[in-house]
Amino acid sequence: MKNWLAAHRRAFTATIRRLADAPLATLFNITVIGTALALPLGFYVILANLQSLARDFSPQPQLSVFLAQDAAAADVGSIERRLKAHNGITSFRFVPRAEALATLKSRAGLADVIAGLSRNPLPDAFVITATGRDAAGLDLLRSEFAGWPKVAEVHVDSDWARRLDRLLALGRYAVLMLAAALALALVAITFNTIRLQILTQRDEIEVAKLIGATDAWIRRPFLYFGGIIGTAGGATAWLMIWAALLVFNGQLRPLSALYGIPLQLAHLTGADSVAALLFAAALGWFGAWLSVRRHLTAHNPI
């Protein structure tokens, strides 16, 4: 175990030294990788903030529960008790049929029409504000309320929620496609970078192989090289997005003050930041592994 740790420590130290010996090339590679990663990460940040803003400023979803015409006061009380005990709603309001008719009558152009009615055709109703905002949850509530006794019909305001869900799903799909494309680009960049490193050390590798060095020993410093520049590229992308958000939030402050609403874009969370760095490190490591594997397979001196 000690020998294994010592070998990794030597490989890591040698990699850091090699990176420091070529600062311009190292900075260029890290910048290219960081720029490639900043695009999907930036779109992900924008999408997450849009989702948060949509939830904060979208209207609360409501359901209208219309009772049957023959519903008595006892039926209304029973439904009211069930609503009070329900965990899926924030609030509710009972609208008697007389109040609904008076509201309808107050609207322009309808007074004469309503005056000609022989009886009130409107039912008693409950206007319910749901806790959740997703369309699937609203549909479940509608199905549940529709099955209650003396409930004739349930209308749910879920069209906006459906549109929002579909737009966000489309955005997530676009971010995923962009991330996949740029991940391939990052692997290709690392592959070519490691390939150039291998070409400059080809003689050393062949001599090491002739004196008994294993493939793992030869591969190790290059894998560290790929993982380090990948991680550094991920950190660069994080800093690019942080700087962009700093500037953009500064421009949002006057707009926020003008409308009296808090408008500020948030950066990646701690968990997302760690995941992005690990993802960048894994892509760099994978590109290095592919490059070294190709070389060792094609150039294996006997």
C-alpha cells in the first residue's frame, strides 16, 4: 500500500511540475476547457433561475369545485370539513350560488339576461388554492374532489402549469444535448493534448517499457494530467459564470427597484458546483485514458 501511494504521489508531483514548466500552454488548455464547460453550465444556471422565478411569480393554482344543484347545507358542511383536513391545499373559499349570481349580474351587459331567468342556475362552489403547482398534482386533486359526494364538476387552472412544465422540460433537454456535445469536445481536446504530451515523451516511454515499466506506471501521470486540467477547466467555467452573474445582477438592480420585486440570478448550489467539478475531472481523465490506451496499443515495443 505504501509503495502504491508513493507511486501516485510521484506521478502527481511530476504532473504538477510538467504543467508549471509550460504555463502558457497550460493556461490555454484550461481556458479552452473552461469555455467549453461554461456554455452548458451557464444555460443550466439560467434554466434553474427561470424555473425559480416562474414558481415565485406565477399565480397560485386554483380549483373550482361545483356542487350538485340538490346539495344541502349538510353536504356543504361535510365538504368544508374534508377540505379543512386536506394537506394538499393552502386555502379555500365557499361561494354560495346567490353570491355567484350577484357577481355575474354586476358585469356589464348581463343584468337584463339574468333578470329574465326564472331561477338561479348557478351552483354552490368552493374555490380552492392548491399547495403544489405542477400539473400532475393538480389533476390528482381534481380526480379526488370529483369523487366526493354531491360534487358535480371540478375545474382546474392547470393550463399554465402544463405549458411551464413543457417549456422547462424542453429547456432541460436542450441543456442536456449541449452538454453532451461539449463533453465530446472536451474529451477530444484532452485526447489531443495528451497525445502531444505522449509524442514529446515517446522515447522516454519506450525506454521505460524496455526496462520493465508496466502500462499502469506509464499511464498514471497522463491520467493525472487529464484529471487536473479537467478540474481546472471546471473551476474556470465556475468563475466565468460567477463573473457573468455578478455583472448581470448589477444590471438587474435598477429593474428590480423599478418594479418593486426581487430580481437576482443565483449561482450554482454547492452540490451542483461539486458535481460540475467532478464531471469535468472525469471527462479530462477519460480523454487522457483514451489517448494513452491508443498509444500503448499501437506502440508496444517487444
